[in-house]
Amino acid sequence: PRVLRFAGSIADIVGVNASIHSGEVDTEAAHDAMPDRIDQKVGWLREGAGARFDDVEINAWLAAAEVTDDTPGVADVMGQLFSAEPDDVLASPLTLIGSISECADRLNERRERWGYSYSVIPGEKARDFAPLVAEPTGQQESDMQISCGCPPGTQVDDHIRETTLPGDARAGDLVPRAPSRP
């Protein structure tokens, strides 16, 4: 709580994510990413930010991102892996699972509930999520910023160079970013 309150008091951009004490995404980390925990974490951030909360940009690092036509099936498998309810897995702002349309809806829901303005997807999923950027579902293309997490190290430049996305999108940029708050 102290770190999020402190970040709220001074930072312009804050990542509200799961705590990964073991160094990997395990059951404990998955449970820390569930909606009730994120409610609590955003509450601490809000306490620290006070009147400036609407000026703080909130981001999420997606631990699981999957474009699929079998949303319930993927959510069920993830739920079994992490001892969580499939609906909670889908509602977590640290996962993005479903069809492109479902993912767009989830991003909008997360913006409304928690204030997330962008999410960072795993770099290897950039091609899968390119249609989400190409068809921004209700947002002006000029209001879109995309971001993807690339593997650390010297291979980052090669990864960006080798990934081709539609239009003017670049591999270093991949998930819709909502327009800045007024």
C-alpha cells in the first residue's frame, strides 16, 4: 500500500499490477491480480494521488494475452492452472483473453472501472492483437497508442525489426491506449 500511495502522490504514470514475490507468475501472483485486489490497489493509488488522481495515467502489464474464439475454454484452463474462477480470470486487468471484440470491450470496461489507459502485451502476441489496433472499435485512430513488451536484451531491436503490423503500426507499439483524460 505504501508504494502505491507514494506513487499516487508524485508519479504521472503508475503500473497497477500483481506482486510477483517468487519472480514468476504463480498462483499467489494470479490471485493478487484478481479484480477485488486491483480495486484495493487502485484505492491506495487514489488515496495517495488525492485531487490529482484524474491526472495519473494507469497501466497494466498483461501476464496472459490470448486472442481466441474459445474464451470460456481458455478461461477455464487458466482458472485451473491458478486456482481461480474463470470469470475472475477474464475480469482481471492483467489478462486479455477473447475475440478481438471481447478484448476491446474488456479494455473499455477496465478504463471505466479502474482508470487503466493502456496495457502492455507480451511481445510474442503482437501479431495476434494487431487487428485490435487496426479496428479501434469506437475510438478515433488518432487517439490510439499501442505498446508491446519485447523480450529484454539485444534481441529487442531484431524483434521490432522483424514484426510487421498493419498500416502505420510498429511492433514497438501494440495495445489501444484510450484518449488522455480531460
